[in-house]
Amino acid sequence: MLIVVALLVVARAAGGQELSPDVRASIDRGAEEALAATGAPGASIAVVLDGRVAYAHAYGKAQLEPARAATPDMRYSIGSVSKQFTSTAILMLAEQGRLSLDDPVGKYVTGLTRGADVTIRQILSMTSGYQDYWPQDYVMPPMLLPTTPAEIVRAWAGKPLDFEPGTKWQYSNTNYVIAGMIVEKLAATPLVEFLGERVFRPLKMTSVTNVDASPLGSEDPSRYLRYALGPPRPAPKEGKGWLSAAGELAMTARDLAAWDISMIDQTVLKPASYRTMQTDTLLKSGVATGYGLGVSVGTSQGRRLISHTGEVSGFTASNQVFPDDRAAIVVLANMDATPATGQIASRIATAIFTATDRETELATEQAKKIFADLQRGHIDRSLFSANANAYFSEQALADFAASLGPLGSPDSFVASPKGLRGGMVARNYRIRAGGKNLSLTTFILPDGKLEQYQIAAQ
């Protein structure tokens, strides 16, 4: 993957941050390159900085024949990103005392295999053992016909469990169909209406629609798929009932960003509920799953990341929230089984999180100068600690010169966010030179001397 090299230059305006023209251009270029590389017809993005939408844009085509350009006001199916909304509905009911996450699911839905042994928490965390009714990345013939949540549950949650509850993690859409049935039983209203009253309308998410009930309109993007490296083809629409609480929502990128802002500001649920949703689930063995309740939890380059991807027929989605940085990235595309959304999100993250402080600029300038010196087989030893000077033996310098010299001047030299290691400032760089990808790791001591400058093939 090509790396978009961009500096985040921000201007304070209206209490928030705005992307500089250079960063916007870098994001635009990265999105267009990803669409070209993957064959996805179009995409829509929204970028949140400092808790507000700093950039929203669309790329490519919403429809190929006749050609129609994508716009930021178009709605896309978000697929399994819908699961965090279903989880939120359950947590709201828990806050009201209507249920406990540790209640057995059989208390609310009958006919489930071992319904007395599987808890609500386990279905939300994907540790229940109920088999996934739709693991495929395409639509099978039976899915073109209508169904109901009850029929899905009877067919898949009536089977023997794939494993003992709480002992393994396995992604399963069936879990969230059950969760939706629990909400609708207790709330006595359809899940989407429940969410509309308590989430979508308060957050002014006016574009949200239920694509399980009816497909997107002619004003929204058409859905596409690809067979291998062939051209995009129209994708079929699932039959009514198959998406249910596991993936029934569609909206604009900007409205999904409004939801992300509410997660950052914690305005919909109580703080304790957000902690519950965003806490890594541990199996009975103590192994972490990397999943909370309807969201993936982890870190990216040292930043806490709450995320989820989504896919239904003809659409993919990537939603990434960095709560501690008050940032979020939404990418929606109108083709299924494509890495386009993830690639675009990665390029946006690279752009907005590249530091612009003078310390990083100086460190990068120094790293480039040392790289050029090593290509000629020598270094300025005053820059290095005693340990590092020992590392750069005559043999080491000869090998650096022989292997790096022929590569010529680097085409790119990109710094990742700094970290700490052993009391030193640690930085990683990605270098592209002479058609090769290299990684550079540096450690800088408190006195400013380099303890490590190590290059390897990337």
C-alpha cells in the first residue's frame, strides 16, 4: 500500500480544528488512488477532529450506467457497523433496569439452544457459541427470499453450540438478531423506531433509514460487486428480514460521524455503559478477544481505537473512533468484498495523525542526513551514544554503504508518532528508496544522542 505523506496543519475555527488544504488534498489523492486500485466505484468520507466534523467529501461514482457522481449527501448501507447501535439499545434498557447483561437470553427469546446458559453479554461480545447465519461475502440464493428474525434464530440458534459459552470468540450475526428480538420484546416497538426516538433524532441523524425494510432510493448510490478482477457488476439486494438488527441501517457518512462524536462526548449513554461497551472481553481462559459489545477495541500506533467494519450486498463501511484524541474516521463505499474502505481510512489516519511539532521535524531532518551519510559509509559519531558507536563498526558501515548506496535519494521518508522505550524517545520511519521499502527505528536519549539507528527491509 502506498503511504500518503501529509502534515497535519490545523487552524482553530469555531471552537474546533480544520484540515489544511494540503491535508485535504492528500486525503483526496489517497481516496482516489484506493478506488482506482480496488475498482470500487465510489466512496464517501467524514473526518472528525476535536469533536467536530472537520471534513466530509465524496469520490467516484454513485452509479456507473448512466454515470452519476457520488456526493456527501448520499446514504450508504453501513452493514455490521449497525451492531453498535443494537448494543446501545440493550445498554439503554440495562440502564433503565429492564434487563441485566448477565441475564440468560432464554429469559427473553424462546427456542434457543441452551438459552438458560448463554447470557446477553455473551451474544453482544460474540462469545455465545451460536453459529453465524451469514459468514459468506456474497448473497446465496435463499437470501434473495424474505425471512424473519424468528426464522433465522430457529434455523441457526436452534443448532448445537459451536463451543461452550465464553470459551471462544467467533463473529456471528445470529447473536445480534437475538439481541434485536430482546430489544423489541422489552420496548414493544421495532428496534429502528426505538433507536430513532432515543439516538437518531436527539443527534439530528436525519438521513438514517432501514434498508432491511426497503432498498435505498434512486437518489442514493447503486450497489456493486466484482468477480475477481472483472468490472463492477450490479449486486443483488438481500430479501427482507435477512439484515435485521445485525446490519439493517444506512446513512450518510456525516450522520455516522455525528454518532461518533456522541461516543467521544458520551452523550447518549452513561459513562459506565460506554466503559462496558468499550472494554475488551476476556474468555474464561483469560485470553483477550479484541472485542467489546458491538465494537472492536484496541490501539493503533499507540492510540486507543474503537472501531467496526461493515458489509452487506453491494456496500462496505469502516468506522474508526479515537476517543482520547477526539477524532474519528468514517469511510463508506458502494461495493462489497473490497478493501477500499480500510485502505482509505488508513490513509486518512496517516494524514491527520502525522505530527507537525518542530521536535519531529528536526528529528526527521537529522534521520535523513544520517541516512545519506550511511549511504557513503560514514557517520558523525558525535551524534551517537557509546553503545551506538560500537554498533557502527567498520563492517557495519561497509554493509550500510554497499546496500543503501545504490538506492539513491529516498522518494519518501515518513515518521510515525513518537513513543517511549526504556526512557528514550522512540520513532519509526518508513522509507521508500530505489524501489525498496525500508523501516528505520531510532531511540534518542534524554541528552539528545542517538542510542539506536537501525534499518531493515520492510
